Amino acid sequence: MTETPLQIIRYPHPVLATRAAEVDAVDDELRQLAARMIETMYAAEGVGLAAPQVGRSIRLFVADPRDSPEPDPVVFVNPRLELEGDLEIFEEGCLSIPDIRVDVRRPGAARILATDLDGEEFALESDGFAARVWQHEFDHLEGRLITDRMSPRDRLVHRRALKEMRADFETMGGL
């Protein structure tokens, strides 16, 4: 059953700058939220979406780095990241900061430990694109955005666009 996608919260909404709370229990409400987040991620043509991006400050994200032609979303509840490898620079975008792409420096490999929607613990490892997606989404759970990882040059390049987003946010009364 397809539902209307959730509204994606935009920069500079305060929920995006707040560390998300642990999920207490995996229940039907959480499963429904995760399913709607997956639909929203695909509708927005994203590869990941964190709960704070849909206005829920909880430690949950969904991701589908699209290593295969078929959809293969994974739900991560209360994830923990272990990072390793050399720092690599790669261009990133964010559904909460549309039309802005910046170079972000991150470790090249990650191991993620999380709970699934059955309440079972699992672990995944990647030294590719998936590792970057997990780190990006995990940043959302920590209240960090790509704007926090911008180089001074990118800050200058995107200064006007970010200022306009802040002004739009204020004009709309913080919504």
C-alpha cells in the first residue's frame, strides 16, 4: 500500500541540529514509520533518509546504496558505527539541503551495528559507497549536516543559498 511520502524537513530546522534519542522499542508504529521513510526516500530519489529528516528525533535511518538494480532497503535502529581506513573526499548532497553538493572527507570503511525491525541485532561492513551513506545518515542522528563538514571554500560558494534557506525558514515561521 503506497502512502503519501512524508515531508522532508529542510535546513535550518532545529531538529536537524539535535542529537536524536535512542529508540526504546521496535513496535508496529516504528515499522510503519520505517516503511513510510523508505517510500519517501525513493520518491525523493535518495539513497538514505534519517528520522530527524522527517521530523522525528529518534535514532533510526533507512538506506539503499543501490549496489543492485533491485530495491534493497535496510532499516537501522539505534546504529553504532566503527570507522576505519584513510580519509577520502567524495561529493555529497542531502535531501534536507536541496541543490547543494559539497566535498566531504570521511573514512573509507565502516562497520555498522544496529537493530532491525524484528528487534534483532545485525552488523554490516563496507569499504565503498554504502560506508559513506551510513556515515552521512549517522551524522543526522548526531545532529550534524554536510554544512558542518564544509570546507571554507564550499562555505563561501554556498553562502548565498544557505542564507536564502535560513530566510525562507524564518519567513515560514520555522516550518
